[in-house]
Amino acid sequence: PAGLARLNVAALLPGFVAFLRSHDNDMIKLALDFVQLLLAGDSATGRTLFLATPDALEALEAVQDSPVPQFYDQSGMLLERYFFEDDEEAFT
């Protein structure tokens, strides 16, 4: 999305990663939506920025343990679509 290009995403990402680890459902939802927006806009650049952020992938994976079904589903979709998709192709 064009609006995202105007932001310093690399500077914002550590804060959103912290939100993923939060116990506040609103913060987790905000972080998941931001990550989805980042990856959907330009998945190659977004993926590179996300993976360059310390503990980002681990934080997203940790959301899979959430008791909130929406968070489990959204984090699972992001992991499958943007991070684990290439791994599956290597086995086929």
C-alpha cells in the first residue's frame, strides 16, 4: 500500500513485534494487521524487513499459542503464506 511506503517501517517494526508479545488483545490484533499489510504490499521487501527485525518470526510463531482463534488463524495464515510456503515446495 502506498501509505506504508511513506513510513519508516524498519523503525516501526520492533514496536509491532513487541505488540505481538503483548497480553493485550488489541495490541496483538494491531500488530497482526500491520504485519499483514506489510507483507501483502510487497511481500519480498516486507518479508526481508520482517526477518531482519530481531525476534520477529519467533514472536509471530508465538501468537500461534494464543487462545484467541482469530489470532491463531491470522498468524497461521501469515506464516504459511509468506514464510513457510517455499519450504513446502522444496519437499515436492
